[in-house]
Amino acid sequence: MRIVGLDYGLKRIGVAVCDPTGTLARPLTTIRADPHDAVGRVAALIDELGRDEPAPAAVVIGLPLRLDGTPHEMTGRVRAFGVALSARTGLPVDYQDERLSSHEAADRLAVRHRPWRRRKALLDAASAAVILQDYLDRRAGRQPDDGMPGREASDR
């Protein structure tokens, strides 16, 4: 089952997809978050993905929480975006704790891309891939549900 992963932000939305087996996530692109039609832009991309490969069957959006697990000021916006996207696409939307995903993505990018400008351009899509991979691993039982969904105990 193909799943789309999103790292939602007010300026940019990182997008990732997984392989048809639902095992491996990869960064795809970054979309400018149009304040008037971010849902429409993401829905159009999801439609486009379904033309060339198996259509996505679900969407996972990174849910911003504070380190202590309490809601962040963006938590409500992300949930509202997810509800609107589900209504627009007809796809189920799930949420994955995104705590520290940007740091993990930045660390991974730093290994392969030295210049900061190059890493910054790739960061949102890479963060979406981390979020999606955490979701896939947790769903498959490859990561324990230890109070920080999608995070290894060593990342706490």
C-alpha cells in the first residue's frame, strides 16, 4: 500500500512517499504552502502520483508536539489541514509524532550534502520521509510504541 507522508509548515510542505510494499519511505518534493489553497496543492500532487504508479491509499502527517508530548501551537492547524485534505481526497489521514524529525533529517542530510543551502532545500522533504518511515516502522512493529511514537528509546 502506497502512503504519502507530509511535513506541514506555514511556508513549505515536505512530501515523501513509500514503496508499494509500505516498507521504505523516500523524500519526494517540497510544495510552497499557499495560505489560500495548501490543501488543493497537496491534493493535486496526490492525484498526480496516482497517474504514474499505484495510487496512494493513505496520508500520514507529522503532528507537532512539544518535547513533553503536549500540543504545540501548530497542532490544531495540522489536524485541521488533515481533516480538510481527507475531505478533499477521500483518503484516510493519520498522524505521526514528528518530535525531532527535522533534527534527524538535518543530521542525515549533513552526511551527504555539505553546503547548508543544498541541505536546506532538501530538509522539508527529508523530514517528511523521516516522519513516514517512523510511521511505517511503528505500524510494522519494527519500533516500539514507547510514549514517543516512531522514536527509538535512544532518541529520547
